[in-house]
Amino acid sequence: MNMELFRLINNLANKNSILDKIMIFFSKDVPYIFMAVIAIVFVLGITKKNSDYRKIAVNTFVITIINLFLSFIIGGIYYVDRPFVNNKVNLLYTHVKNASFPSDHATGTMSIALGLGKYNRLLSLILTILSLIVGFSRVYVGHHYPMDIIGAYIIVFATSHIYNLKLRSKVENLYEVVEKKLVARFGIK
């Protein structure tokens, strides 16, 4: 079923050059926009003197790093070749032949989308939709199987839920301590 669904999506590639370019953009470049959004929220927290914004940005960064680290570990334990390694696919641009499962792009973008939910629900919803398009684009361009994307989202939802229950307040407290020390040391306000 995974391969059938992959073929269904990947066979859309090379049929429309505009759609191909859009999917390549989502696959390659949109994750950088997600990272920029975290930075913007943090900077807004500084300029508006809003510690909640800064804490949300830091927590979003931390959970994203945790999820990407888990993705790396899982990819090493449960190694799956990328679709283009052993199959003829519509590969729209080259990629290294590393682990396919789970998708780092899906992991990172969804982590950020969920993490920023406490900052702004609408922004989180928009980022979630964009993350789903990023996930779809990774299959479209030939870099991932659908289960690589779905698996990544399941991991992110589970770890984000556990993080919010067990670690979020600890990270916020640690951030406050570090921020106070930086302010005291450098006079930054």
C-alpha cells in the first residue's frame, strides 16, 4: 500500500512544470520559512518585552531539536532506503541516499507548527497546513514514501504531547534563569 500510494502521488510529477516548481519550493525552501518564524516570534518577544513569546519560541526550538534527534535515532534503528534507491521514480532533484523513515522535513515543520500553537492558534493552523503540503511535496519530488511522512507526524504529535506534559515548564524555568543571568551580566533588557 505504501508503494501504491507513493506511485499515485509521485506519478503527478513531470506533468506540469509549474506544479513541479511549486512542489520543489515546498520541499526545499519552505522549511527555512518555518525556522524564520521561530526567530521572528523570539525577536517579537524581545521588542515587545513579552517573555511568553520568548518562552514559546525557545520551547518550539527545543521540541523541534528533540523530534529531529528522535528522527535521526529511529532512522538509524529502522533503516528504510529512499524510494529512488531501488525504484524508478520521478526524482525532481537529487538527494543523498540516507534513511527515508521518518521524514526530517515533516518532523521539523510539524514540530514548529504545533510548538507555536501557544503563540497564535491561527498561525499554528496555517503552519500545520503548510507542513502537510511540505510532507506531500516530499513524496511528490520522489524523496519519501507516504509512511515516512505519516510516521514523522505521529512521532511529532506523541513527543509534543509528552513534552508539553513533562518538560515544557522545566524548559521555561531554565530559560528564565538563563535570561536573568544574561540580563544581569550584560545589562540587556
